[in-house]
Amino acid sequence: MDAARTMRAQMFERVPFVRAAALSHDARSVAVADDSGVLVWDVQSNEPPIRLDLPAAGVRSLAFSPDGEHIVAGSADGQVAIVAASGRRVRRFAPLPGSCWAVGWDRSGRFVAAAGEDGTLVAWNADGGQELVRLTRDELSQGGRPSIVRALAFAHGGDRLVIATHAGAVVEWEPSVARVVRVLRVGEGGRPIGALAAADSGVVAAGDNRGVLHLWRGESAALELVGHVGTIAAVALDPSGRLVATGGDDRAIRVWDVESGRLLHILRGLNGKILHLAFSPDGSQLSACDGDAVVARWTVADGRLGHRVRCRPASVDIPLAQEERAWQLEAMRQDWETIRCGCPRGARHVPGSFADLVRAQSEDEVQARGLVNDVEIQGMLFEAAVPVTSMIIAALAEERLSIPARRALLDLLATFVDGESYYTEALEGRPALEEACREVARSGLGVLYREMEVAPAPGTASLVAEIIDSINSA
């Protein structure tokens, strides 16, 4: 394959969804679960990844042991297992009643815990595998609404276990005697908590789905820190317990002072949803992994980005024509690494997803390979909608599309020119993406008029007329 062909293949690659990710405590290793299985990379070397002895497509939660030698993994079928980071399965525990959404180790590496969809929480001895405690969803709810456990964290050397639920409860337990130490927040069906961190000092930090960080500092009154847009999916406390880092849907990482609640840094450099955060053992560096398995590291003191590496190669298996198509040339003009998309992967997958879409031959293939919920969600647009508009116009102009593919492209275009910016995009300074899409589409009015006259897809003439009206009336 020549250099140009290689570049095109890399541009139009398939990018699987990352289902779970975890960094080791020293951030030297990252484990990533996607539909191909679970792989572990040494972030600081060019060595190929290690594939773990785990189900190919079922893992939903991951956590490294404190020494980085082992990983506990929870799966969609409730299985919980410890695997050596070298790949060999060490121990399998009795499965949970439902999908396992949260796993964790205590700081000493003696205990592991898992919880999930059924609301049951179980803790085991990591070495012997003995079950230490099993708490039901009714016990965990503590007077609030029973719910799914979405996050957990050990504290006080493993003597305490903090859990957070989809109903918004945050409860600290002493698992050895199944005793509640304190109820930090009662779950009343409010904002779901999806990320959690706890320190031996009594500090507990929990991020909710509205971008609010809830911070408890021993006996002090709780703080609510606002700054993120969308869900907070990752929270980490530094070793001293004086700093807390948060990240999630908005791709920005915020570093806060625990005592005052003051925002110290906003760190950027990743384009996918932030899935995991880890401070270095001395607290001087902060690492993050996003939904495209890209790991970045910053210096905490000044917020400087010092290292960024893509760990996971995408599978390059999309057949391409020998000569570039017009829509491919449009795609190749973009820096997809820096463009925002609605899915956790970032926009790097968009050219490959579009390539699949224009090749689709049936309604089922269109549904499986479309861009709905990626570049737009229910008419709310992400930045990627603008370059995709130019790709749609180019594809309509020259491609011999199947009727389902043509209709899907026109449906997308109609959404783009008549939609509005997703609220996260508006807050990031892109409040009128629909206007940008209409401006791009206006340059292709000739294509659309021809599409309306010929109407190669039955029933699309009226849809094209609506698109043209939206463009001309703006």
C-alpha cells in the first residue's frame, strides 16, 4: 500500500466504542475494553498490547490493583474476575445478579468490591476469594429510592467503602460489619452519581450527570462545585487529599482545591469523553484516558500538557476505491482529532462511519452504520455536523447510492439545516451550528435542485424541497 493509500485507510478507519477504561495508579499502564476484548498497554513504550483472558465484548468496568500487577473486571453478565496485567486470569468470583457497573480495590490491595445493575454490592478478599460482605439494594438505599450502584471507592485503608447510586445516594459503609458510617446524600430520584473518589482523610468527591461535583470534607459542610457541562464520568483525589480532578462529557478536565472549592486549572488535550483520571504517586502529574483510548498527562503545578499518546489502533477494514471520491476529499480537509462529536470516541470515527453509510444497501445496514446520536442527537447538533454537511452534498452529487443510503443522507441534511446547537456546543462558543450547516449546504443548492427533479429515491422530492426552503429562508 503506497503512502497516499495508507493515509486514506487511516482516515476512513472503524473506531469501536470504548466500554470501560482504567489507568494504573502510576499511569504507566492503561486497560481498555471495547467490542474486541480487553487490552492493556504500557503507555511509555511502543510494545504491542496484552490481551486479557476476559469475555470479548462483555466488560463494563475495570480497575487496577494499587501495584498495577492485577486488574479486576466486571461484565455485562455479572461476572467479576481478577486478571494479571500480563494477561492470565487469576480468580473468578460468584457473579452478581445483574450487570456489573462498578469495581474497585482498596489501597492495600487486600480487598476488591463490585456492584451494579441489581443494586447488590459484594466485597471479597482479593487473595483467597472469600466473600466478606454482601449488601442488597434495599440495605444500600438507606431510606432513599433503591437504585443501581454506579460507582464505589474504598477509604480508610480499606475499612470503609463509599457507594454512589443512580438515584443520587452517597453512603459510606464499614463493610466488615455491614454498618453505615454516614449517609452523605439520600437518593431521592435526583441527579444520578456516576463517578466517585474517597480519601483516608474523610474527603469524598462525587460527580453527577448535570456536571456538578459534590464534595464532602470530613465534618465540614458539603460543597457543590459547578463548571462542567454534561455528565462527570471521572473523579480522582491526589494522594494528599488536597486536590480533586474531574472530567466527563465536555472533554475538559478541571482541577479543584478541596478546602476552598476554588478552580485551579482547566486542562485540555483530549477529544473524547474523559473516562478515567489518575494522579501520580507524588501528586505532581495528572493523567487521563478518553473514549478513544488516548492517554494524556499534565503537570499539576502549571497545567502544562506534557504527554499524549493514542494507545488503541482502529481496525482498518473499510474497502476504498482506488481513486478518491469527492466526499472523501471533503473529509480529508478536516482535522478530525480536534472536532467534537456527540459520542464518547470524539469525531475520529466520523469519516469511517460515513464510508460505511454511503456503502449501505439496506435499511438494516443504514441503522447499524449511521451517524445519528453521533453528529446530532434529536436535532441537537455537534461540531462534526458542519463538515459532514459538505460530505453529504459531495456524496449526493456523484455517488451511486442505494435508496436507503440516499434517504439517510437527506434525513441527516434536513436535521442539520433545521436543527440547533447542542447545549454543550453553545457553551463552548458554537451557538449556531445550524447556520454554519446551511451556509455549507447553500454552496450545493445545484445538487439539491437536481436531486429534487430526478428524485432517485421515491418520496424524497418533498424532503429535498423542505431542505432547500430551510436554506433559502435563513
